[in-house]
Amino acid sequence: MAVNLNISDYQKQKPAVQIAPLIDVVFLTLIFFMVLSIFNQLESEISISVPKAKESKETVRSPGEVIINIKKDGTVIINQKTLSFEGLDEMLKRVSTLFPDQPVIIRADEETYHKYVVKVLDACARANIWNVSFATLKEE
């Protein structure tokens, strides 16, 4: 007894890779990473020259890190916005309540007076933020 299986022409076709959707996905991924890299560079483009250290090491930025920039004159800048020390206190307290164990990086200019850095550290302590690190460059 022979069974006759009729296979249609549609079922005989081999699978094919569609190039147009693949190009769209690659293009959108490229745009996403280009925009992401621009936002990563915003904090490092502020005219601050951080001090050099022999033992500094390259770290990977984790998402959501708060980078506090301190200029020579004590100006505090976060996300391209200048804040007073009272504004810094309020912002850090909000961040601390929303995200416990929030990491903070302090980027102080090498000519910044120590009192400004201490004020920022005090603001972090008042906001109950203890994961604080300092940005430096590796000595060559």
C-alpha cells in the first residue's frame, strides 16, 4: 500500500534570510550605541582636570552612577546643571531614598580647594550615601 503525499510548492521552498529587517535592526542598534556614548561623554567634557595618581585604575561605569563635578571655584555640576550646596543636599537625599546604595563619583579639579570637596562629602553623608569614589587619571 503506497501513500501519496503531495507537497505543495510553498512547502518545498527553502528558508531564506530577509536582509531588509536585518539591516534595520543593525542600523537602530548603531544609533542606540552612538547616542549612549554621547551621554557618557557629557560628564567628562566639563573643563575639569582631575589629579593624577600612580595607583588609579580604569573602572566600568555602572548605570545610574551620580557624577559630581567640582570646578576650581567650588561650582558643583551634575548632569550639565549647576547646583548650590543646598540643591546638592536635596538632590542627593532624593536619590538616596529612591536608590539605596547609590554609587557616587566625585570629579574634583586638581586645583579645587579641599573645603569644597569636604562639603560634597558632607552632603553625601547627610543623604546616607557611603559608596563614594574619586576620579583620577593614571600617571604615565
